[in-house]
Amino acid sequence: MTETNPAALAAFISNQRTEHHVPHRLACRVLEVSESWFYKWRDKPTTAREVRRGQLADANR
């Protein structure tokens, strides 16, 4: 697997279930991440640092 933003990857897996009815288990297997990793990141609260980075990224667009 290539280096990627973990929060974005967890969101992608969640969206696959919502939009395409792909089970989390299958999406995790295809993307080579464990289900436990996915649930950890899916339920992780956004940190102040992540919020600030998002604000800076938006300001630079």
C-alpha cells in the first residue's frame, strides 16, 4: 500500500459502504488494511492539529 492520509483512507472505506454497499470487511481486505485499523481511525476524534492543518490547506487553495 502506498503512503496515504489515514483519515482519508478510513473515510473512503466508509463511503464505499454508504454509496456502493461494499462491506467494510471487503474494502479493508482489498486495500490491505485490518478491520481493527479501520474502526480505530473511523472512530478517532479530530485533533486540534488536524483541524489547523485543514484550515491552512484551505487557505492555500
